[in-house]
Amino acid sequence: MKHKRSDFPQGFQFGTATSSYQIEGHGFGGAGPTHWDTFAATPGNVVRAENGLRACDHYHRYEADLDLVQAAGFDCYRFSTSWARVMPEGRGTPNPEGLDFYDRLTDAMLERGIKPCATLYHWELPSPLADLGGWTNRDIAKWFADFTEVIMGRIGDRMHSVAPINEPWCVAWISHFLGYHAPGLRDIRATARAMHHVLLAHGTAIQTMRAMGLNNLGAVFNMEWAQPVDDTPEAARAAATYDGYYNRFYMDGVFKGSYPDTVLAGMEQHLPKGWQDDFPVIGEKVDWCGINYYTRKVIAPNDGPWPSLDEVTGPLPKTFMDWEIYPEGLYRFLKRTAAEYTGDMPLIVTENGLAAPDVLENGAVSDPNRVDFIDQHMAAIKRAIDEGVPVDGYYIWSLLDNYEWALGYEKRFGLVHVDFDSLVRTPKDSYHALAKALKE
């Protein structure tokens, strides 16, 4: 690895990230059913109908997993809490086993000198709330605030940072418009409501935590650079529309108190009544902004209904997810976010990583492509910092190979290889390279 800790400013924080449903094992500890359990049980939705009931069994193996975080020299561990583990019905009586687990997990991080960075929601909605309309129901903002109060009432005093919701685009668009994630809808009206309500829930959670006296609260957005397929006005329009509903809708809502015209052109009629009145809550002040970045998309126009565009195959090298490797996009997003949205507010690259068909051979996993990918994106971050962008951290996705949602267990993002039969963990070459870089 070409880069090392000393290439970055004093106090720059390196971390790694996971999410609850992808690693914990949702069949343990009194967790309630989620819409991901039923989505996975529906034929055709998930590769081999795999689910998160056992996953990596982090629920029982968390101490050894945190030993790996510590041994690599990471400063921070970004984890998520499961709403259905803490409140199996989504509302009402909390599950003591769930609260106890996150209590133990938090203390175990602190004992190892690891800063706990919590995400309250990473996609696993309790089924009883899905039955009530889930993210299409405005009441979800209050339900989420109540969950926030319960879980942060237990562990909030020990958090280094907290973000309410991971990747609002995924919660809303891929799940309600494209149908690739739970709840698997393809409905523009449901999408518009989910897009708005996820931001409203974000704001109510920030308000709730402020009232509890918590700070270092942030917002985390996933971003894909939209590249027009050619230099025609039609391609530029299509790319701007993609940029609008993928990136700018959520950023504009939180930081500008508005939604972009490129999105309102197709979705305003489907937004809930009175949506304009919610921006004071949506725009509740945050202390930092997180960017999850993996790839770009090449966008072409089409003659179909709004958004009237297609994603087309680009020419760049690709990961095992068939995503183009484009570090320039991360640099551009860091520059654009600071210039257009956040100013001097700290930015954190809260997720970045590569999927590869990693194979365990003779007790080791060689993954030079991942080392190179991380190096290239470190270079993009350093370039932005050198040009004055206030980037404060970089978190690798992911610590462990895990449940990659609709793609089951075959797409490996981890720094640590997991044998999904034996659950044995084997640090990959990228893990060892990073550990060396962070300790130099």
C-alpha cells in the first residue's frame, strides 16, 4: 500500500464499517422479524433465497471481531443498531436482550480503545411497521424518534458519533422504485413518500438526540457520479436527472431546505401533502456529513416516462459488483459537497470498498485489487484535503465478508474473509497491508 497514516493530517480518523443485519445473525437474541426476512423468503428476490438469520454470527463472536478492528490499528468502528432487535414490534416494549447486546458491544469497543460510531438504521425495518406502510407512512418519523430515544438512552452516552439513517437513496429508491431491496415495490408514489419520509425521520431523530444532550451527530448519504454517455444536451439532461434523484434530493433537503427541480419535474405530484412544511425538521443542524462512495454510472437518455434514462456499461475497470472503479468521483463529490452544501463542516468518507471473488488458499487470501482500490481512493481524499476540503476520516467497507442483501453471500467486500459454513475468520492481504499503513 502506497499510502500510510502519516500522509494524512494529525487527527484524521481511519475506521471500518459493518451493519447489523449483514453480520449479527438476526435469528439470535430475541430480534423480531423484518421486511428483509420476508423479502428474502419470496422466491426470486435474493440469490439462493439467503437471509441474515445467522450471517457472520457477530452476535456471539463480536469480541473476536473487535479484536480484529483493534489489531488493524483502526481508530473508529462504524456499526449499526437493529430496530427489530431493540424493539421487535417496532413500537412499544423494548427487548432487554437487544439492548444488552449493544451495551456489551459498546463497552467492548471502548475497552479496546475503539471509538464507537453508531448508525441507527441500516435497512432492516420491523415487519409490524412494514405492515403499516413502512416508509410510505408519515408516522414512521415518530416511530423512528421513539426507537432513537430507546437505543440512545442505553448507549448514547458512550458514542463517539451517531448518524440516524444509512443511505437514504437505498431506503427509498432502490427499495420502492426499482424493487431490488425490501420491501420490493415498484411504485413511484410510494417512492416519493419514502424519499420524503426518510428525510423527515432523519430530522426527528436528530431533534430527539439533541434533546437528550447528544452531539457529534451526522447525516450519511450514498453518492454515485452521473456521467453523460455523450456530449448531447439530451444526455446531459438525463445525467442531471440521475444526479438529482440519487445525490441532490437528499443533500438539498438536509442542507438547503428544498428539493431539486430535476426531481420535482417527475415526482412532485406524488409527494405527500404539505411536504414543503417539513424542511425545518429535515434541515435540523448536523455536525458532520458522511459520504458513502463506490462508483459512477454512465447515463443515456431514453424516450420512456420520467426519469427517461438508462444506465449503460462504461469503459473503466470493474469490481465483482460490475461497478466501474472511478476514484475521481470521490474527489469530485468531496469538492462539490464542501463548495455547494457544507462549507467548513467536517466530511467523512463513511463507506468505500471493493467486492472481489476472494478465495482462501493455504490459509491466506490474496486481494491485490482491493489494496489498489483503497490506495486510489486514499489518493483522491488526500488530493481533496490538499485543496482545502475538510475531510476528517475514511472508513473501509467492510470489516467482514457478509450478507450482501439481494446478492446473498457471494459478493465479498470484507478485509477479513469469512467461511460461511465454519464462520472462521481469515484476515486478507488487504487487512495486513492496511494494518501496516495505519501503524507506520
